[in-house]
Amino acid sequence: MKRIGVFVCHCGSNIAAVVDVKKVAEEAKSMLGVVYSTDYQYMCSEPGQDVIIKAVKEHNLNRVVVAACSPRLHEPTFRKTLENAGLNPYYVEMANLREHCSWVHPNDKEGATLKSIDLVRKAVAKVNKTVALFPGEIPVEKRCLVIGGGIAGMQTAIDVADMGYEVIILEREATIGGKMAILDKTFPTMDCSACICTPKMVDAAQHPNIKLYTLSELESVGGYVGNFEVTIRKKARYVDMVKCTGCGICEAKCPKKVESEFDYGMGKRPCIYKPFPQAVPNKPMIDPENCRKLKENKCGVCAKVCPTDAVNFEDKDELVTERFGAIVMATGYELYDWKKDFGEYGYGKYPDVIDGLQFERLVNASGPTMGKIKRPSDGEIPQDIVIIKCVGSRSTEKGKTYCSKICCMYTAKHATQILEKNPNANVYIFYMDVRTPGKMYDEFYMRAKEGYGATYLRGQVSKIYQEGKKLIVKAEDTLVGKPVEVKADMVILATAAAAVKDSSEIAQTVGFSYDKDGFFTEAHPKLRPIETNTAGVFLAGTCQGPKDIPETVSQATAAAAKVGALFSKDKMATSPMISYVDEGLCSGCGLCIPVCPYKAIELITIKERVHGGEVERQVANVNAGLCQGCGPCTVACRSGAINLRGFTNQQILAEVDAACQ
Amino acid sequence: MTLKYAYYPGCSLNATGIEYNQSTKAVAKHLGVQLEEIDDWNCCGASAAHNTSHLLSIALPARTLALAEKQGLDVAVPCAACFNRMKAAQVEVRQSKEMKKTINEVIDMEYTARHEVKTLLDVLVNDVGLDKIKESVNRPLTGLKVASYYGCLLVRPPKIMCFDDVEDPMTMDRLVVALGGEPVEWSYKVECCGAGHSTAKPAVGIPMIRDILKNAKLNGANCILTACPLCFLNLDMRQKEAGQLDNNSYQLPVFYFTQFMGLAFGYSAKELCLNKHFVDPVKLLDEKDIFRHPDTRREKA
């Protein structure tokens, strides 16, 4: 005999302001199997949970319906409550009176109350058919894969490695360090970026628990939390990492120079090169796009001069497959490609219109100009410099709708750097708003403005064009209400921070979701900001959205803590709400196999005794480790042989019947 | 296959832009494009109607377009302002059934917007094609460094006009290359010429013209090419006043792109009304030997 208790939550005023909760609780009493019903202001609170536990004991309840918010938010809470009350945790069913009712019908109190009663009736009908479920166990592979070797990836890797677990950093560039290694100084302390980044790079490389896979890309990811199977493509480097001593003769002798990616086109590099002198690993690679030996079978100077015979033109890509228990995404960001959209700024035609990262290289002591701010066109020292903020950010017309968050601070930093090196320079910053929340951030901005004398003008620039050696910058000063025209020697665009171009493919490969801009989506923006909705995959840094360095590092450490928590147990409980096959009904048609997004179903051969003889036949089989309980297989199955625990056909039909009452 | 269009010259081409009309007809005929003038066409309302009444500004061009629809042809419009208004009318009627109903009531005719409205530049460069144009060239415009000036109306607003890049259009530039000239890279391609301001408020309008001329010259242009009678008028007629602003004499000949095509195809100065310009273009053309057969030009001889 089912003895059901119904607990209706007010959710403060979220539900009770619209739905007549008392009436819902009253109506519930007449539903089949319900022996107790009550309402309470906050069901999820400790006293609220006590209400349930007490009622279970006093009224000898064996099934519970909580009519409150979305099960996404509090189903685990109430499962624990039932466990505390001595019941199987899966004996609870939730009716979503908040997201599904009060929030969407705020102006129809009567209708919402009726709908709430129906929702509760459905939940009661379903819980009537609920059976006890028991979680399974899977082993945990205590190795962590960190995808991306920027400051976020390095920090996570070091923290996880310090906990005693093995970590692999997967980095597609030839060196770790990411964007931070490119920067000159960091706001608001103006400490040298390389001075804090390069020691971290060395720490990561030298840590006994960390292995670096540079120049490597993710090929495929299989498996599930605790047991990911990851295939990595280690790209041909054409340099033997063991033989090479990093002496640098090859770089010096390479006859062909091309634009340096690390310097964002501000400087040149040879075709066998390290991205920058402090690169980790500190060994060169050959750029197959430009190397004459690889393309035309000419030259080969690097191989001739190499004292250790480390150059290997025959090098090939290599695929390796390894197992990991957790994956941390730290793939970072890139600058929004303004050149295709911003015709008013010249579509990138004017050499002296540069972006923020290009400026970082110009002002960097180890950059192509040794830190002298020279304009790209003729190498002259620019006197009048215009900085334009929000290029591609906060725009509904073109570019990105979001605020890129870091630009207000780094433009103030750029202004400070320019005026420190050349106090007579004129720096004009065009802005929409100045947003500098953060410890010592607004003080930093005020110092750039009032201490160093950068001129802030409110208004977006409408046009830039070249007139002789000068760039004419036309804009409106919206505070004065007049057009302004600045004759500038150089223009720096604070372009939007965007997700890396292939972020969506990376997310699809690993198997979790991303937003419209390509940034990775967290499981819950407030309560689970480090996790993705795929168990065992965590986020760190700007792959989730624009962030500054302190924020990135905090999140990276948080991700490491999550990995540590996962690795702290040898076995992991799995959700029992997965599919199972009734072999007696299964005809082995295999229709369920292609619909399964997790590749969790396969056909197996079973032996059966029929009429005294033994026959072999094929049936579907669900891998409990891979199944995520999503349910398409149950729909595809013609014979109704596959059922989803917790959402069985019986339970769903009971709900439908209740809804049609 | 001959290309056939309903032709809407608009008021300008019968008054200040006779050169445009004349050269258009010559060039179209030369390329085998049939232009059938729309019977009983009316003013598009460009300069004033949209300031007065939105409905009027749509209804005026819609009436002409409805007449063109009876001819069953796509419409070719030389004037950038007329093109702008007609395209706006077409888009509004296409987008809203209500607007369509209202317009049909106002003009007392059925206008379904099923035909395309195209600027003449689009028709000649994209429909006829640069290959065919190249074939017709027998006097390549060697030595002409051209600032292709599109003005503000030909490409804006981009969602309505759907014609070329809004900041850096290239249609005319590609045409110049096909005709043997050399387009210059410059920054005022799509700036406003000041339009009506140069008459009503010269203090505002004339500097705008000056800026365009200055930038063209600064980037090495020796002439300007337009596709708009109002731009042409402003740049050609007020060049002296613009020059006086900074004690300069620009002397930059301005051409309609159709005149340019006519020149390259071998038409005479008179046939193209080159004698009607304020800034004498013939001097430049003589200097560059444009009127002579390429084989007998000075640098060849």
C-alpha cells in the first residue's frame, strides 16, 4: 500500500503570491494514495526538510511529492531528505509549481492554482508507480586532462598535481603560457606579466606530476566521468625533443623570415623557431607552412647546422589515446576579428590602426621594438594616440552583444604605459561607459585619467581615415554634444574578447554545451559555475566568458578543487536513472543504437532455451557507465523493451492519465 | 538575350543631369540593354517627401513602380536618390501586408513589388557584366586615376539597398579597372557631399564638398566618378567655392560613370555632353590622350 505525502512549498512569494498553496495542499488530500498533505514557506530549508522527515515518521509515509521549484535545483536536496527519513531517495517526485506555473502565469492566480493542482496530481500518479532505485559504482581513473596551457590551464594543472594526481596539459601552440605570456604588464599593479607568468610555466613543466603535450590537439573524447578515453593528436614538430638542446643555432641560421604570430604581426620570426625566448618547452619547431625544405625540398640549413642532429624532416603526426578521470577546459579566448566588420575603421587597411594585443607586443620589453612604442608604418614614435573602446563589444548591430569586461582596465593600462614612456604624448580614449569594478581598479583608472592625464571622451568613433601620415579620427563627444576630430599618429582598438574560433567544435568533441557566442556554458551560473552539465568536465578561465587574470586564476584553482574532490574517492556512485532492456521483449532490431547520443547501447548475443533446445539471438544492451538517462532509446524502441528507470512507461502513462482526468 | 528594363530617369536627368541621361542611353544602346522609359512616371519625392510624410515618401515612388509593373520589367534607376526611395518603397511593401494595402489605396493601383529595383550601376556592371564591358572598350582610359565616389545614398541603409559593401563599395572601382583606368584607394567613397546644404547652408555644405575633393586629390586621384546627379552637381559646380575655402584650386574633373564607359567605348565628347561640365574634363582627357587610339598615343608613338 502506497502512503503518499504531499508537501507544497510557498517559495517565499515566488509561488505563494500567485498560487493558492493552501488550496493545492487541501485538494491533494483527495488524490489516490495521499494520506498526508501540508504547505510550508521554504520546503528546501532545514526546518522545511524537517517537516518532511517528521511527517514521514508520524504518518508512516513511503512516497513523497514535493510541489516546489524545478527538480534541476532541488531534487538532490529532497532525495537527501528522504534518505535522512529512512526512505529510498528515489521515492520522491517533484511538481514544478514555480518555473512551470507561478512564474509563467503571474497574472492568472485562479488558473495557476488549478494548474498547480493538476501538476500535483500528475506527480502523485507518477510516484504511485515509483520503485526503489540503487546507484551503481564505477572506478575513477585518477588522471586529469587540462585542455589549454594558458594561465588558467597552468594554475589548474599545478594545483591538481600538488594534490598528488597526474595531470596532462594539452596545448595546441608550441609553448604554454597562453595570452598572459604575450602581455607586457598586468593591471592594476603594473607588474610585469612575463615575470609572473614564465616562472609558472617553468613550475608546470618541471612538476613531477605534470606532463606537457604541446603542439597537440584534441582528436576525440569517449567514455564518461571517471573514465574518459581521450585521443590526442601530437603534431609533427620536425625537431627531436630529446636530442635538441635548445641552443638556438638553427633559429639564427634559418634564411626565411615570416610574420610572427606571437608578436601579432608586429615582428618577424624564422621558420624554425620558438614562439618567444622564454618558451616552455624551450625547444624550437618547424613551421611546415613556410619551411622551404618541407615545401620545396630546398634549403635544409637548420639540419646542417644542428650540432645534435635533432632536426627531423620526416616527422609525422602521432595519435595517442589515454584515460582520464576528469577534464578541465581552459581553452581561453581570442580577439574578435574586427577587420571584417569595421569598414569605418578601415577594415584593417591602415597599418597604424592596431588592436590591444598588438600594442602589448609593441610596448613589451621583449617585443619586436624592445618596448619602444613605434608605429608600424614607419617606425616613428607616435605623439597623438587614440584608443577606442568597445570595438565589437556591447553591440547589437555587429560584433558581440556582451561587455568584454577587461577592456576598460587595459585601455587605462595602455594609456598609462604610453604616458610613462612619453609624458608629452596625447592619449585620447573614446568610450561608451567606463566600467572598472574590482579591487584597486577604479583607482587605477582615475590615476590614468587624473595622474597621467589621459583624455577620456565619451562617444564612439564613427570613422577613421588616413590623410598623409596622420589618421583622422572622427567622433562625437556626447558629453559636449559636438563632433570632434583627432589627428592621430596611431590608433589602438580595444576589440571584443571572443571565444576561440573552434570553441563549438571543441565543446562538441568533449560533449558539453556552449552559448551563442561560443563560450562554454556552466552547469548553473550561480551555484555550479565551475562545472559543465557533463559530469567530470570543468571550466577554468576565459573559455567561459571574458575574465581578467585574478578571476581566471581563482576559477582555475576552483576547478582543481573540483577535480580533487572527484579523485578523492576510489569509486564513484552513478545515477541509477538509466535505461535498461527487457531481453524477453527485445527483438534485437538495433533501432535504439543510432539514436543514443552517448554510444551507450550495443547488441549482444544471448543464449536462450526454447522448447528444450538452445538458441542464440541478439538483444540490445545498455552500458551503465555511458548511459546518461536521456531517453531517446525508449521512444525508438518498437517493442517497448527499453525503459528508463525513474521515467518508466508505466510512470509516464500514469502521469498522462492523471493529466487527462 | 537582350536585357530589358523599365527605365526611370527621374527629374534630375531631365534637368541638371542631362549628361547622365544622354550618356546612359548611349552606353545602354551600345551594350544592347533596352531601356523602356516608364510611361507617365512621377517624381520620386527624394529631397522633400520623407521630411513631410512617411506615407507620401513611399507612395510617390510606389506609383511609378506600379506603372513599371504593368510593363512587367525590373526597373533600372540611374539616380542614387531615386533608387534609394524606390528601394525603400519596394522593401516596405514587401515587408508589410498592411503597408501594401494602404499604398494600393493611396495610389489607386495594384503594386505587388514582385519586380526588382536596380541602380543603373548594378545593371551595367553586374547584369551586363564586366566581361562584356571589357570587350567593348576600344579606348582604354589609361592614365586616369579615379576616385570612385558612391555617396551616401547608393549603399545606405545597407539592409534596404542590399548593394555592395557599406563602407568600402567596389562596384565602380571594378568598372574603372575594366575600362582601363586606375581606381585610387581613398577614404571618402561613401561620405555625404552635403546634398542640399550647399544651397541652403553653404557654411555647412561647402566644407563637406571640400573634404571630398581634398581627400581624393591627396590620394592621387586626377578625377572623380559618380553615380548620383546631386553628388555630381555639388562636386562639379561648387568646386570653385570649395577651393576658395583653403585658397586652393582643385580642378578635379567629375564624371558620371556612364560618361566614362562612353569614353572608353569610343563616343565623342559631345555625345557624352562633356562640354556641359563646370570643371573642364576635356583638358585632362587630352593630357592623357584618351581621345586618341591607343596605338597612336604619345607614350606608344
